[in-house]
Amino acid sequence: MYLKSNFIAFQTILNKEIARFLRIWTQTLLPPVITQSLYFIIFGGFIGSQIKDISGISYMQFIVPGLVMMAIINSSYTNVVSSFFGSKFQKNIEELLVSPVSTSTIIAGYTGGGVARGLLVGAIVLAVSAFFTTPQLENIGIILIFSTLTATIFALGGLLNGIFATKFDDMSIFSTFILTPLTYFGGVFYSIKDLPLIWQSISKVNPILYMVDGFRYGFYGISDFNIYTSMNTLFFVCFILFIINYYLIKKGVGLRT
């Protein structure tokens, strides 16, 4: 009975989250597609035509996985941080905290909504990329694993940001000063092998580099790192972020006044 009630609660939160971003699709689904399309035109078309092939594939093909991953990262993160903080701001989250719904269910519901939006936006961006090039799909399983793990990590990161945020401006601090720089230095537009040794060493600290690299392996079968090491690292990060969020929500940090 306990498991059934929590599963129903999970479905309710997840359905609410999905319905929310689908209802305002012009704000949640359309903007990232337009932004990534501009990247395809400017970087892939105008600049990419002047760049030699990388590991046997054209520059346009090379940047497709990175741009899809960028869309997944931003969408999954933004969905959770905005929705969760909105619930805090409107005091709706207090109803969940006093209900018999488990903390794990709350986390899973909000995270699931972020993952759903991230994967949907990623799929749309991938479909749009077909107008510019023909990306290969070497290993669909690897593509699904890395995209889902990445969406989960940044959905949990968005939840963490939402817990600590005290005003609407706080929601953009992490994405502006941390997420955006890490994304642009995460191997989206270049191969780490083309960097000087000092920058290669610095780049290896960036977790997004491993996400993009493993995701690109699923498309073309090429990677700069061992994908299974990257995959295990992402599983570990998911686990750590879940534990942190669980502890904070259980203690009511930033939630109870």
C-alpha cells in the first residue's frame, strides 16, 4: 500500500511537470531549438566550412552531439530549478512536505520532469540537425544512457539550486557563472586533442567534457576518453546529488520557514 501510494504521488508530480512545460511550449521547447539552429548555421555552416575534418568526420557532424547535449543540459536544469523554486515561492512545496509522500518520491517526480523535457528538447534538436547534415547513430544504447544520465545530473543540480534559491535572481547565478562556461569549454566545438597540453589538463577537470565525449561516441564511435569510466563517473555523480538533495529536503533546508 505504501509503495502504491508513493507511485501514484510520483505519477502526479511527473504528470504535472510534463503538462507544465508542454503547456508553455513556446517558452520551453521552441527557444532552445532556435538557439541550436543558429549554432548549426554559424559554427557548422559559416565557420565549419573553413575547418578540416576531425577524426574523419566533417566539422558540422562533429558538433551535432555537443549541441544536442547543450540543449539537454540547459533544458533539464532550467525546468527543475524554475518549477521547484516556483513551488517554494507559492508555498506549494509545504503541502508535499507535510503529506505522507516520501522524500525520494518528491525528488524523483521533479527530476523526472526535468529529464523528460531535456530528452524531448534533445530529440527535437537532433531532428533539426538533419536539415544541416546527416549524423550517424553508431550505438543508440550509449546515446540513450549518456543523454539520460546527463539530464538526470542537471535535473538534480537544478533541484539543488532551487532548494537554496531565496529569490528569482538566484536561479540564474549557477547557470550564468558556472554552467555556461563549463558547457562552452566542454568539447562541444573542438576535440581536446587539438588543445595545448596545459589546456588539455585543465579541460579534464570539466565533467561536461566526459558527458559530451561519451555522447559523441554513441554517434560516431570515436572518443577521447574511456566511455565506461565516464559512464561510471556519471552514475556516481547522480548518486551523490540524490543523497545531497535527499538530506536537504528531509531536513527542510531552505524549505521550512
